[in-house]
Amino acid sequence: MALSTISISPNKLRDDLYCYSYQEDSHTPLVISVLASLIERTLARNERIAKNCKWALSTNAKARVFDCHETPDMTIQSYLERIFRYTRAGPSVYVVAYVYIDRFCQIHPQFRINARNVHRLLITTIMVASKYVEDMNYRNSYFARVGGLTTNEMNKLELEFVFMMSFKLHVNVSVFESYCCHLEREVSIGGGYQIERTLRCAEEIKSKQNSYNQTTRVML
């Protein structure tokens, strides 16, 4: 969905990142459309680069774990909406997932987001972000079904991701705010709406991060 087509009243965004409601009739958070638009543009840019520069086709060998054998027949917008529909992850989860994607690409500059790896990268980052932000979470097996993967694939992707990130999963308030501002600017391009933002206190988030690291290490 192009940003110029977004026509959601600012009042309806009041709960997106602050007091989001988990009722069945909750609207799809605007952040999902904004994130989908950003990812789609990244895909288009990488495709143009790949056509003009053969070296751009190279990628981190380890990151190929995210590649699908066949390109999924589902748009980024539809995939994110599916994840939201079945997990009801709050908008903050998608912001943190966006932080993880950007951080992952910075750590591994040879990695290129493309049509074959974007879906697996998204479900993985959203699942990890959900564990980081939310109080209650679904099992990996559930996220796997939502994302169209097997449980073994989901477990492998999670482990590969956190190790490739060197367990740098902490997102403090200032970082969260900066990414919200970036998303907010993207929204303003298409209609001048503002994404309200908040994050649980840094102490609580840090506590969850430590708990997540301990749980992951126990799995090993």
C-alpha cells in the first residue's frame, strides 16, 4: 500500500503505540502499512542495484538460512496483516522488529533483503521482538504456522538470527523513539498523520532482555 493511499483518521491512531486495544475488532495498526511500504521500497531498490551491479548479488552465506526455495506468493502488506491477525502483537513489536532488521543489515552489510528472504526475516524479527516487548507470547510452533514454516525451521531461524546479531537485542527508549520518528516522517509524506509512541520503562525492557538471553542459552 502506498503511503499516499493511507486515509486513517489521526484519532483512530491514538492507541497504536500507547494504549493499544487487543479487542477482536481492533484496526490494523498504521505502523504495519508504513513498515510494509518501507520494505517494499527496499526490495525495489535492491532489485535495481542487482540488475546494474552483479557484485550486489553476493550475500552473507550464513544469512542464506532466510532464503526460501520458492518465492512466497504473498505481498509484504498481506504477510504483515496475517501476522497481526493471528498474533495480535502490539504496534511496538513492529517498531522493534524494524530496529532489528536495520541493525541486522548494518552488522551484515553484504546481506540484501530480497523477495526470497524477506518473509522469513520478517516472521523471525517479529517473533523475537514480541518476546522482547510483550508480557505473553505464543510458542515458536504457533509463529511457525502463522509464518508458513515448520517448527524446526522457526527454531533454527531464531537461533541463527540471535547469534548473527551477537545477542544485541536491547532497544532502549531513545533508540525506539528515533525509529518512531523515522516512521512518523514516512507517514507525514503520505498524509501528515502522527504515530504516537511509547515504550515500557527501560528497566522492564532490560529485565525481559536478560530473561530472554537466559532462556535462549538454556535451549542450547
